[in-house]
Amino acid sequence: MTDKLIIFDTTLRDGEQSPGASMTKDEKLRIARQLERLRVDVIEAGFAASSNGDFEAVQMIANAIKDSTICSLSRANDRDIARAAEALKGAASARIHTFIATSALHMEKKLRMTPDQVFEQAKQAVRFARNLVGDIEFSPEDGYRSDVDFLCRVLEGVIAEGATTINVPDTVGYAVPELYGNFIRTLRERIPNSDKAVWSVHCHNDLGMAVANSLAGVKIGGARQIECTINGLGERAGNCSLEEVVMAVRTRRDYFGLELGIDTQHIVAASRMVSQTTGFVVQPNKAVVGANAFAHASGIHQDGVLKARDTYEIMRAEDVGWTANKIVLGKLSGRNAFKQRLQDLGAQLESEAEINTAFAKFKELADRKSEIFDEDILALVSDESVTSEKEQYGFVSLAQHSETGERPQATVVFTVDGKEVRSASEGNGPVDASLKAIESHVKSGAEMVLYSVNAISGSTESQGEVTVRLQNSGRVVNGVGADPDIIVASAKAYLSALNKLHSKADRVAAQG
């Protein structure tokens, strides 16, 4: 007999805690729909109490997603828990995930609470949550660095209060596989009522072992839920990577003996969507979803693969969604064909107006590019001017002049609260001149901490995808822009980042 391994995706919550990776409500919903297509068991949609924006995003996702359990994080207090329950009201299947720190370091320095106070608050939080939602997950923050005796006491107490999932986080990525697996097993063996809850692992990648630690927690410790993110997105060095743990368990079913509900053919599409939405480019040699993951440069390898794929490939590229996904659409293509391709990519838009806007932009792009790829479609859909959400700044047009020996100049026309403005500037290059033109009018005072360019597909007429990361008053945001003209893409990315800076949604930091 095989067991089911529950896949808990926290891209929209823990993944969003990466500096600059914050997403709009529409972007979160689009990713949630892709996770549903992927058949993720649990989607942690956000931290409802952290801001009105996060509350609305959790609420929107809870109302829209029907085939996955929707979860909201909350601290171990009545206000957070009640807010989470309110956001989850429309969910077909809802879960509240509450947490409190249990390590001596965190209790003393951060919470300034005694162990007895933490014990009582943990129990009270689960008791309160259990009266609002039937599915309750509890996490002892910094659990791996907690005293084992105290942790056993807390976890036994919250299970008795009705916690249905116990998650043991390696919050700071300190664990190593064998020790972490044995740690989970020790807890399960020592806690009398451990069989009353599903055990879960949540590992950070600070030492590059998040996937290995998670798998050890499953194989050695007996955990049956893994918390992970698409592309390993997350604060600091990131989280356990969904695509890697899923394909490890699937490929080595002989060893793990576990069943998965994941439809792996949607993995690459999910990876692309998260990458293009956040501006966090996937490294070429990234396992499973990197551009080189199934590429063979060595002559010996190429010869072997041509004779028999399994000489060098332990999984098939098409099983995770790598296909020649070239969409043959052009100027004469119809709106219905475009709409169907959006659905195939899991990128449904919310209204007919948004579809019409995206289709118009597709037609405009088709006039400039002979081949349209899936990545081009996703870039169009992620364009802020497509969505109905009003932005303070919008791109209109750009003119620039540069030649050898002359200082480049640029004039940018953009909207501010719907009114067109024109601004010009010189710079060290056409990109620098364009961004200085925008900044000379906006006067945001933001510091640029990252500028990166990535080709969406592999030809000289490819769209360029630009990521701009700005920092101002302690806030870090990413802006992403795409266009066949890199200068235009840069201006769009800068305006996108300014829009996110302008959106002053208060956030409360959370870890788990």
C-alpha cells in the first residue's frame, strides 16, 4: 500500500516575502489558478491580517478556487485568526495556518514571552481557530532549533485542541537531512497523540538543502505534507522547490513509495508564470525547469540520448511540460483562438474588457514578430495596462536618439493618474536616458538596486523582458516590462516598479 503525499504550496505567501516579489491581487489569482491546474493540494494564498490588500487577495482566491484547499496564515492571536476565517468564508475547502515561535532565542529576543506563556497562547489560538474552521495547521516557528522537550509539550497540547496538521519549520535553513529526518521522527514517537494529525515539513534553503531536508523529513521522519514554492521562491535563499520535490518523489517512487496528486505536465507553465510575474529569472541549470535541464552538450551524452533516452535522462521533458509550445497565431488569428490559448496557459483574464485589451496588444505584437511563443502571451497578460486595476503611472510612447560619440537622449510620454506628461533627459545610454526622463518628472527618490534583461524566447526578434528593482524608505519592489524594444521594456519596467512603490499597502512580516 502507498501513502499520499500532500503538496502545500506557499508561493503566494512565503514566496512573496522575497524582496521585490510582491504581487498584485490579479497576479496572485492568476498564479492560484495555475496551481489549481497543477492540482496542488493546499494553496497558502497569503496572510490575511497583514494588510487589506492581502485580505482581498485571499478572499478572491478563496472564492475562485474550488479544487484545492485554500489556506491563510495567521499569528497566534484572535484578531489574525478571525481575519483569516473571514477571508476564507467563500472557500470550498478552507484551512487556517497559525504559528508562534518556540525556540528559546525567538521567545526571549523576539516575543519576550516565557515558555509557559507561549504554550498557553498556542493552545488558545488553535482552540479559537477550531471553532471557526475545521482544518487547522499549527507551526512552531524556528521549530528545528527549539528544545525537544518543550516542543513535544506544545505540539501535544495543540493536537489535543484540534490541530489537524503539525508543521515543523526549519525557519532559518539550519538543518541537515539525516538530523532533520530524525528530529521529525523523534517528535512523532514521543508525542502520545501524534497519530491524530498529519505531519508536515517546511524547509528554507540557506545551506542549499531545503529539498533534501524535506525529503528526509518524509522518508525518515514520516511526514506526509511538504511545504514548497514554485522555483524555490522565498526570502533569503528561498524555500524548498515544488518542482524538485515532486519530481524526486515521482521519479524515485521505488524508494519513497508515495502517491502524488500533482499533474506534472503543468510544472513548466507554472514556473514560467511565477518567473515572469515576479521578475525572478530561473537560472538555466535549475533542476526540472531550467532551460538547460534537458539539454545535452557533450557529444557522448548526445549520442547516448539519440540511441536511448534513458541513458542520460531519468525523466521525460514532456512529463513536466517541456514541449515545442509555439503558438501559431498571427494577424489573421481570431479572438476565440487567442482566448483558448490563454486558458491553456492557465492565464484566464477576469473580464471581456481585459481579454479585448490583451487581444489588441497581441495583434500589435503579431505585426512586429513573425512567431508568437507562450512566453510572449504570458508577458502580454502580465502587462499592467491589460488588467482593470488602475495604476498611477502608465507607458504611452518613447523616442530616443543615440550614436557613437554623442550623448544619448530620450523623451518619454507616460500617464500620471490618467493625464499624459512628456519628459526628456540625457543619459550614459538610451536606457539610462529613458529612466532619468521618467524620474526627472516623478521625483520618487528611489534607488535602483537591480536592472536585468532576459530574452523571452531564443531569437533576435524576441521580446526583451526587463526587471527593475527599486528601494525606497525600506521598501523593495520589482517592476517587470516586456517589449521587442529593450528601451521600451525598460521604461515599462521602471513605471511598473513605481506603481508598486506608490501602492503603500502595509505589510506585517511573517515567517514559518
